[in-house]
Amino acid sequence: MPGLPPLPATAARLLEAVDAPPRLVAHLSLVHEVARTIADWCAAACPRLALDREAVLFGAATHDIGKTVHPEELSAPGSAHEPAGYELLRAHGVPERLARFARTHASWGGPGISTEELLVSLADKAWKNSRVRDLEDRVVDRLAIAARRERWEVFLELDDLLTRVGDDAPRRLAVQAGYPVRNA
């Protein structure tokens, strides 16, 4: 779509196959853009962190795909899209390790949540400058342990990153709002 950052080819094909509305594609593109920024920062700040970057990027690019099944959640709150998105991705042959993000992006406090899932959740909040302390604390804890660094150091660096990301939120929100909620 014009004016949007590109999505991974596999994700773009899936969104086309399920006839995703333009506003949803815009949202996923913008969250993907933020996830890329966060993943790149993690690689530089925590080179010891074992991170599946491609999974983070795919997860960010498809986490809300279930809103094609529950389009009412494009403009109103709801969580029915989470299990629906997971099932939709699995039905299209997406492996569990990638489909899980659709189901878990709003439940970062659950047991067994991976660092990759935390980063997708973080990108889904940060793109619009929404700061969620519990989520950020979980990310800081993971990164501090992996980097063998003081928690406060990692916190300050992540806070700086999220502030910079948040400064661009008005642009991203305006871009998303420029796309219709429904297909023509």
C-alpha cells in the first residue's frame, strides 16, 4: 500500500489472501515498522540475547489478522480476534511458532511468554505511544539478564528508545487513519 513501510512478503500474501481491510494492513505495517526498530535496538543493546528476529517481525505483521474475522474490532475494543487470528494463520499453514503472536499479543503476563512475544506486544503498544509499565518491566528484566547488565541501565536505554518511538506516534496514527476500515 502506498506510503506504508513494507511487510514481510509472506505476511503481505496472507493479508491479501484473507482480504484484509486497508486500515488493518496500515496498522500491521506500522506496528511492524516499530517492531523492526525495537528488534534492531535489542540486537545492538543485547548482542547475547537469543532472539528470533524474523519471528518478531512476522508476529508484528500479522498479530491482528483475526480482525478480518471480527471486523467490528477494527473500530471497537474486543479480543475475539486473538484466537480467531491464531486459527486463521494455522489454517493457512503458518507454523505454531509464528501463529502464536496472534493469540498472545495482548497477554504478555501469561506463563511461558517468550521474549519474541513480549517484543511484539511492546511494538503493538509503542507504535501509538502507549506505555505499559508491566510490559516494559518484563522486557527490561529479560534484556538485563541476557546482557548481564544492570537493570536500571537497560531501563534507561529502553525508555529512551520508546520515547523516540513515541515522538513519531502522531504521524503513524495519522497514516493509519488515512485508510478506510472496510474494503471498497
